[in-house]
Amino acid sequence: MDGFMYNLKQFVDVFGDDGKSELNTVCSKHQLVIAPQDTTKFTYGGLDIKDGVLRLVFQEANLGTK
């Protein structure tokens, strides 16, 4: 979670109020969830937005690394 918070702060620092407004618009439910990804877009994990919720997604076959 620390990494997510760090990157969110970096996003706001770079994109300012416009970026924060856009993020609030597309993530209208103001929730963060961890979920398996619906596609194989990411090898290990990434972010997506589904139904107004920001999701930390992972590929079930590659949840951990060696």
C-alpha cells in the first residue's frame, strides 16, 4: 500500500488539481480494491478502473515472483 500511496502523491504533484479532478471523475466511487485481472494485459499486476472503482489487479498465475 505504501507504493500505491507514494505513486498517487507523485501523480498529484505532477498533474495537480486537473489530474486530481480527472481521477475523481473516472474513479467516482472513491474506492480502491485488489482483484484478479479480467484480461492478461499485465504480466504480474497493474491498475485499471472498472465501474468507477480503481483496482490494483494481478494475474492469478503470477501473483508472486521467484
